[in-house]
Amino acid sequence: MDKWIKLEELGQFTLSILLFTFLDFKWWVFPALILLPDLSMLGYIHSPKTGAFIYNIFHHKLTGVAAYAMGVTLNEPVLSLAGAILFGHSAMDRIFGYGLKYPDSFHHTHLGTIGKSKADGTL
């Protein structure tokens, strides 16, 4: 099943690239911005609960879809760009096993435990 899910996420990542091609930006903008949503991890400086909340907003695919759709509707290309980046980044994270976070720990995701704690069973 894991391979099927990764293939589905790969398809969604590919879709984000396709959506990006409809926008009037240079090709290098996509790879330059694709990791930008990870800045949302800075919320963990405050607390795991705050970190998870902020992280999940920027890593939820509906946020990307909504931003892209609003950008198209309002004719705001930068908003559409943000949507394509958020959607693509979220799909890319899921390919590598990084899911939405639970408020108890950065390592506890909806896809399971990530990081060193996965190997030794601790968080």
C-alpha cells in the first residue's frame, strides 16, 4: 500500500508542476521556492502545539488548492504561485513520509513516527 500512496503523491507533485506552468514565472522559481513552506517549522520554537498548528496550515493540501483557486479567481498570480508551491511541497513531503503533525511532538505525524525516534522507539 505504501508504494501506491507514494505514487499518488508523485502524481499530485507532478500536478503542482503542471499548475505552475500555467503561471507566468520563470522555470527556476518553482525549485527556488519549493522548500519555503518548511519555514513554518519555526513555530516549534514556541511549543510543539503551536508548531504543529502552524506547520499543518502550511502543509495541508487544501491550503494550497484554496490559494491557487483564489489566485486564479482574483487574477493574482503570486497567490496562485503560493498555492502551487504549498500543494507541491505537501505532496513532496508525503512522498518522503512526512505527514501532518500531532501537537505532542514534531516526530508524531499522521503517517507514523519520523526521524531517529522511529528507529529506537522514543520521541
